[in-house]
Amino acid sequence: LKEIYRTLKPGGTFMMLEGDGTGNVYTDKIKFGYNAIFGYAVSVLACLQFGSQSEDALCLGTMWGSERGVRMLRECGFDDVKIAETPFLDMEILYICHK
């Protein structure tokens, strides 16, 4: 994310589509029902394996949550971070960031 921010032109927009989990299995089960199982299964079987291949990896899966997402984007320098619903993708949200 830091590299994306660095290379983005002033006034540029960065969009990121991510899972709409909370990072809490119980809360996600209430919010998504049995679909939450799929999100956590993808995390364990794919995302964590691919996302932990470097020394500085954060090891985040698909259900890491929008609060953490907004915090990470702001820590990288994005001041204007918005979240948009994605009615066409049930368990996803769209982060819209401006530099």
C-alpha cells in the first residue's frame, strides 16, 4: 500500500476491493450466515499461504475487516478514505482513496 501511495499522482484515486469481514468469526457468522465459512476457508487455504511469503508479511486473510483496512490505508498516507457497498458482490466492499 505504501508503494501504491508513493507512485500515485497527486489528486489520483486508488480503489481496492476486499472482503467485508470484521475479523471476528462470531460476528461474521451473524452477518453473513454460513457464507462466512467460505470466507474463512479461503483465508486459511489460499490467502494466508500466499500472503505470508515475505519477511514483512502481515498475514491477513479475506475477512480482516474494514476498520483495519481504513487504518492501514491512512497509515500509508491516504487521508480521504471512503467505503462503498458493492450490491453486486455480497461479501465485498470497495475502498476509494484519494491522494
